[in-house]
Amino acid sequence: MSPSSYDVSIADFPLKVLDASRQVPVIVDFWAEWCQPCRILKPILEKLATEYGGRFILAKIDSDQNQELAQRYGVRGIPAVKAFVGGEMVDEFSGALPEDQVRDFIDRLIPSPAEPLRAQALAAHEGGDLAGARKLMADAINLDPRNDTSYLDYIELSLEAGAFDEAKEVLDAVRDRCGDRARVEALDAQLKLAAGGGADTAELRAQIAADADNLDARLQLANALALARDYRAAFDQLLEIVRRDRKWSEEAGRKTMLTLFTMLGAQPQYDDLVREFRVALSRTLN
């Protein structure tokens, strides 16, 4: 019997499932001899348990022989698969899913092998080594190309480094498959801002001082301030554009504010700022 796949009964469930799940994820398969779909799913789970080499444990429970356990965990039909992490049930599915869907279910539970490299990359960034952080994050992606979080981190680091074309290329590659839709939309918004940023803020401020109605300079300044993460100042410029001419350049002031709201929406530390300027924009438009 594989060390990552074994039969479990009610007697050893606390040890072989609950305690074991504090070390690695445990996937429990409730099955029965008479169940035809169980005969389809069980070999898939056993194959993946062997393939993953101990990164999760498959615990097989005969539901007919362990009806108390089946009742305790709400098994109403079989096969029923329950996932345990840290001694608690965290996810489940029922029925004989195809292998690719079972694999996706398992992958959501298992820490990526690239996680240590990703942590090193984030630490390097925190320490001010942006180039080193990008290299480590690229290594993390190469180690586990299925880990979408590493891709999104790499895009964020590339935006900070000014590598906008590369950031866009990577985002386009993972946009449709990534489950973190809020972060994808935030990064997409940041790329849109980057397309209009990068200008000399001192020169733009001088142009605005000379002509307060120079809305193009205000928009460029807002984009540059947003890229520099001076979001309040960026919002101030955009709101001023809306106040002076809300329809200017196909409502560029309002639309850029909405883009910035989307970008900051995935970052809770900016909730108060976003709320403040949403109210200000609404009052200005009304």
C-alpha cells in the first residue's frame, strides 16, 4: 500500500485524517463496492496520490462500513470527496469528476513548490532589491508554471520597474485562467495608467501653474502621480478635470478615476481613500 494512500475506518480516522492533515492535506474518498461512479473516481485519486509523491494523502473510507463517519460529514451520495487541512474540512466535491478537474481540486489545497522562492522574492523587494526580486520571481514561475500568484507578483514588480510591455505580455498570458479576478483587474488598471504616465511632474506642474485649464497636463500629471503611488494627489488632479470640464476628452477625468478605483479596490489599505473620492466624484457630477 502506498504511504500516501490508505484505507481508513472510524477507529483510526482521528489519527490518519485529522492529525495527518496537520502535516499535509488529506483527501477523503467516501466510496462503496456497489457504486459504479466510485470505481471510476477511485483509480484517478490513487493515480494522483502516487504522482504527487506524498504532497497529499488519500484516505479511502467504505461508507457502508463507516456510516457514522459518512453521516457526520454530510455524505448524501457517493463518491463524496472531502478535503482536510489543519484538522478541519476545507473543501469537497461529489460525483466522478474527470481527472483534470480532480487535479485542479487537489492543486488548490497543496502549497506550491515555488512558494519558498516567491517568499524570497518578496523579501528582496521589501529590502529594496527590485531587480533581484524580479529574477527570483521569474525562477518561481519556472519552478511552478501553474502558480498564478507568482505571475501576478511578477507583473506587479515589472510595473514598478517600468517594464510595462513585459508586464502586459505576462498579464495577457494569464488573464483568462487566473482565479484572482480582482487582482487581475487591478493590474490591468495599473497598466492603463502606466500608458499615460512617465512624464516630468515638475514640468507638468509648471504648465498647470501657467494655465489652470490645461487639462491634458493635469491628466498626464495624475497618471504620473498614480504611478508614483501618490494616489491622493492623483485623485485631486482628476477630480479637478471633472470639475472644470466633465466631458473633456470623452470624460477622461471620470474614466481615469474609475480606473484608479479599480486598481486600488484590491488593496484594503486604500478603502477609505477610494470611498472619499467616490463620494467627491458623485457630488461633482450631481
